Amino acid sequence: MATPPWEITRSLLAKASEETDPKYGCTPENRSFRNHLRYGVINLDKPPGPTSHEVVAWVKRIMNIERAGHGGTLEI
């Protein structure tokens, strides 16, 4: 009988540990809200009815951003 996944003890194996040069960005905890919006993801639970394109248009208008899109279908 196999061990259930939640009972398996796991560990992280890192081959190398390096610091990121700040000119290439920063950790998510240190990002500004604007950068989270610019480079981030909004997890949205779309209600039935409006199309995916309508919801993207709403997000752009509400967040006052120029570019937004969806990755795949938002339909139920």
C-alpha cells in the first residue's frame, strides 16, 4: 500500500544559492503595488453571464491599466 502524499516528508534540494542583482528586480515582498499590477496575476472567479472579454475590459477600467488579458477560458 502506497503512502498518502500528505504523509510524505519532503525537503528542498538547492544546488546553488545566489542573490539576485537588484537591477533585475526584487522579491515579491518588496515590490510596489504598481509592479504587482504590471507584472502580476489577478485570480478572478468570473460570475456566469458576462463573457471573458467583458470581464477583462472591466478589470482594465477598474484598475486603470492599459493591458490585461486572460489565460484560457473563463467560462463555466
